[in-house]
Amino acid sequence: MKTIAKILIALAVIIVLVAALFAVGHFLGWWHFGDLIGDVQSYSYETVKSIDIDLTTAEITFLQGEKLTVETNHKYAKCSVTAKTLSIKENSTNIPTSKNLPYVKITVPAGFDFDSFKIKTTAGVIAGGGFSAHRMIFDLKGGVLELDSVQASEKFTVNQLGGKIGIRNSVLYNADMDLTAGDCEIDATVKGSSYLECGSGVLKLALKGNKDDYAVTFKRVIGSATLNGQSVEPDKTYGDGTDTVRLNGGAGKIEVTFSE
């Protein structure tokens, strides 16, 4: 009984210390708890060539327009431009206590070509498209990524722990995607040398264009994997095209098809 009492006392002390730490951190501005929605702020830019977004959670939407603008009601998001890179970042760690998420709307001129395009989030929604970039990087702990009509001309990178991904009508060069969990659907032209790893969940990959351009290799298959509906063999390459796609499957399901 004395041992159990000591354990309970130790747990109570730890809980009190953690609560005190969170309270002090909130008071000093290290992090905030509460509603993240504030006044609407609008910005316009002319000399931006790259974007770097790092937000804990938000609804990030890309729209087409006449010029590059940003509109947001995120209370703690700050926009700044350094060396032609537009940064949209929080000034502290913010933990929402409401289901209502702040938004960030980014209007991009049609055909706008970024040098670098990077988004890092813990949760939230990223949607839209209609732009291109030499390098696109998405670092996602969860949430939803829905892209339409984007082009990454040098490198397309996604690190995703969970959530949902949908990419359509796009062109992806040298895709490097580590999909730990969740569902992912891609309908795109995949160029260069690409590697996709699916830990669990479902990966549906529709390769656009001439199938003779592709060489598809399934490196490891623990779950199930098919190519045009037919089961595949591990460490076997299907096709001899110059655009190589290597897939590494965990316990999930991989479906690869060709789409004209």
C-alpha cells in the first residue's frame, strides 16, 4: 500500500508540475490556448519567388487571381518577406480549443512559377492549385492535402504521418513521398526518378501519359499491390521507360494504374 501511495503522490506531483509549466508558458507567450481566429489581415506582394508556410493548424487555400495576395484571420500568423521569400509563420506554438480553424487564402496569378514552395503543418486543410514551382515540399503530421493542376519541375516531396492526400491533373518531377498512414490518391504525370513509400492505408496512383514512358518497380510488398488490377511480384520492374517509379509497401494497399 505504501508503494502505491508513493506512486500516486509522484503522479500527482508530475501532473501539477506539467500544469504549472503550461500555465507559465501560456502567460509568457511560449504557447497559446484558445480561439486562433482574429481580425482579417490582407497583404499584396510583387517580388516574391518562394513561399515558406509553417502553421500548427489552419485552412490554407490557393486561388487564382491577378496578383499575389494573402488574406488571413489567423490571430498569431505573421507574414514577412526576406530575400524574395514570403514566410507565413506563427510567433508561438498555438493550440486551438475550438473546431473553427483560422484561414489563410493565397491568391496566385495564373501560371505563376515559384522557385521553392514549402508548407509545414500539424493539422488542417491545404487545398487549391493552378501554380508551379521548381521544388515543392509538404511536411504534414495530419490533416488534408488536396492539390489540383500543380507542377513541380525539379522535386516534389511529401512527408505525411496521417490524414488524406489527393493530387489531380498535375505534373510531378522526382517525387519523393513517405506516407506513414492515411489514404492517398494521385492522378498525375510522374517524371524523372520517383520513390513512394506507403506504410499503411491505401495508395492509389494513376500514372498519366504513355505507359511506355514508365518503369514501375515494387520493391517490397507486405500488404497488397496491383498494377492495372493484376498482382505484382516484389523486386520486379514492369516496363522499361525512362520515367522510373519505385514503390515500397508496408501493411497497406497499393494500386497503380495507367491513365491517359
